[in-house]
Amino acid sequence: MEHLDTIQKRLQPELAAMNTIIHRTLATDNALMNEVVTAYLKTKGKQIRPIMVLLAARMFGPDDVGEPVLHAAAALEMLHNASLIHDDVVDETSLRRGEPTINTLWGNHLAVLVGDYFVSNALAAGIHTGHISIIAALSDLGKELSLGEIDQICNVRHHDFQEESYFSMIRKKTASLFRNCVRMGAEAAGATPEEFAPMVEYAETLGLCFQIKDDIFDYFSDPVIGKPTGNDLREGKVTLPLLHALSVAPEAEADAMKRLLMQPALSNDEIGRLIDFAKRNEGIDYAFATMRRLQKEASVLLDRYPDSLWKQSFADIFDYIISRNR
């Protein structure tokens, strides 16, 4: 298995060109907007999603990716960052990638406007691909991201403890991004929907596992990720480890935990009880087993394609998603 940084280095010229497009697209003569955007882009993260756009383009097209692919990757990354900026406002997040969020530094009003600015420029980059299907993909993605967040709010308000509801929500909220990475990269490279359909399904499954692993972090203390233990529970979000525990624990104990979750606010001690309950009832083990099962199912889709460096990179990214520690 190759490390993610090896894949990043292999794609470094394309990622550099994509980031240049992002900076150029977001540039404006407004000093305040430039200050906020420049500060935000300094911490760009691992850029897994645009990497997947580029890998899909390499898998289905020539090694020398063109401007449509680079603009597709830039559009996807800007729309993803717009969703993060808006999420930080909704969740009142103070840190992102170890740095203060826009809403922390400049307030919610400006943060929402900056997020909107990213959305508009993502669409502008999509137009530069010359593919109406990519603009349609961006539109579909924006709708799914919004509906995923609304589904999560509904799950919290209605105290929905069904695993099926959780997967429906994360399929929209997170997996849709990964699915559209492959769709946009392959389309920009000239592939047909029939050719890339299995890879789109593969990417969606990878995205599900990305969110499951993200949710596991909430059950452990790790200040590096900028997300305190139990943060999801404080917001009323019940994720896969706890959902499993609620379904397998003795009824009386599970009912007691459900009553806790229905309270408007939880103390640190109550959050600790819920985390301990999830761990004692093998919720973490179940979440890891679910990821491995999904990875095995997805590998069948990947096996439909001939061996190549880019195919192997997709497999390695899946391994990374499950084994990452932040």
C-alpha cells in the first residue's frame, strides 16, 4: 500500500496547477475578501477529493490531464470548502485543521458570505470545463449536501436511532462528494457514464467509510483533529458506534441511554456515559467491521477495470481512509 503523500507527490504538478486556478478564480479587488480567502487557503488540508478527480481522469483518459480536468478538480474543491465554511457556522466550530475558523475570526455574517462566494466561483470553474454534465454534477452535489445536512437535523429532532437513516444521511452529506469526484474527473477526461459507473459506486462506498471513520474519532480524545471527544453527542448527533450499541444492548440499558439522548443538553458526565456505553457494547468494533465489509464489496467494483497505477491508487486511498488517525 502506498501512503497518501506518495500519491500526492505523483500528482503534485496537477495539484499545483489546480490550486493556482483556485487562487486565481477567488481573487478579487475587495481587500477584506482577499484577506479572508488567503488566510483560509493557507490550510488546504490533504485535498483527497480533488486527488480523486485527478485519479479518475488519469484512469479514464490520457496521462497528461487538460484544463477541463483541472477546472473540474478546482470546482469540486471550492464547493467542498464552501460546505465546510457553512458547516462551521451551523456547528459553531472554532477550529478547522487546527486553525481558527472564519466564523471565529470574522463572525458568522462574513463566514456565510465567504461560503456563498466559494459556491459561485465553483460554478464559474465548472463552466470553464466546457462540459454541461459537470455543471449538472455540481448542481446535484450542492442539493445533496444541503439535503444531507437537513436529514441530519431531522434525525436529531425526531430522535431517529435507525442505522438505515444514518446511512441515508451520510450518503448525501459525505459520500455524494466522493461520488462526484469520480464522475467529474471521468467526464472531463471524455469517458462515458457506462465506462465510469462502477467507479462512481466505488467512490460512494469510500465516502461512506470516510464518514464512519470521522464519526469514530468522536469517541476518543485527540486534540490534533480540533474536535473534542463527544462533540457530535453534544449536538445530538447519534452515529454508527452508538446506534449499534443501542440495538444490541439489554433493553433497559438501551432505553436509559435513549432517554439521555432526548435531553436538550448533555453534561460531560452524561456524554462520558454514552461513550462508555458505545464502547462496552462493541460499537467501535462494529463500525470498523462495517468499513471492512464495505471495502470488500467495493473492491469487486474496482476489479472490473484493468490493472494500472491509478487503479491501485484508488485502492490505496481506501486503505488510508480506514487507517488514518485524523
